[in-house]
Amino acid sequence: MVVSRRTVLSRLPARGRLVVSEAVLAPTRAALQASSTKGQPDEGLVLWLGRNIDDTSLVLSCAAPRTSSSWGRVHVNENAIGAAASAARSHGLGIVAQVHSHPGLDTRHSEGDDHLVFMPYESVFSLVVGNYGLGSVDPADGAGLHQFQDGTWVQVSDPDAFVIVPNLMGGAL
């Protein structure tokens, strides 16, 4: 599947970095893959929770609000977003990124994605995972990393903008 775009999606370097705890990746993938309608895989959505510190978005946890899907779109109602934001705030965190899946391997934002992101603010990230969440969450391996810059979405062109912090339990420090 190729995403629907009539306008050009610019490719630009990120403003800052998206730093993600490895512990967030498995539950993110599981939630995306669990999204289905009548037993058929469907697009899913996960909110990444953390802190924005200077130009770094640090992801420490995730929330998978209930979604509704129809062909080519996934939607979360505002009450579910509010509940996720409230739960995040109770731990001193906020919603710092959105992750959603596409049916095929095209992980660019569609024009619908540009308009349906929960609440775009300057420098917020959006990650698209292909193949209903079976694709990689790493942009170096096919995920689409996007950022809201100057009032519009761009596809991030620099692979160094996405950093996975490994779990060092049992490892040498």
C-alpha cells in the first residue's frame, strides 16, 4: 500500500532527538499488532510518554488508548487522549510522541496523518510503523520518523535523530 499524498512531504533534519527506552518498544509493537477489526489486522496507535528536555524528547513509557479504525485511518477520541495525558501527568510525564501503524511498507505520513495527529506542537515527533506493527520501529530499518516543524509535518532525514537506550540489566557498565 502506498499512502495517499497530493502534496510533497519534505525531508529535513530533525530539530533535536527522540530518545526511547528499549523497554517501551515491545509493548508498543504488541499494542500495534493487537489492533484489529472483526479479526482482521488494522491500523493501531500508541502514545509515547516522557519529558521534553531542551531539544530532546525522552520516552519512558507508553499508553495504548482504545481506537476505532476504518479503511486507511485510525482514530482516538479526545477523552482517551485526555485520560492518557492525565495518567502521564500523575507521574510527571507528558505525551511526547505518537506512534501508529500502516497496512503496507510505506511509512510516510499520509495527508490524513498530517491532520489527525492528536495535538501537534512544535518539534513533536510522529513515528509510523509498517505492516500493521510487524515492521521495525527503528527509522534506520524502515519506520517513518516525522516531526512537526514550523506548522507542518516533515519526514526526518537524519538517522541520528532516533536513539534507542538499551536495557543494561545484566550488562557491564
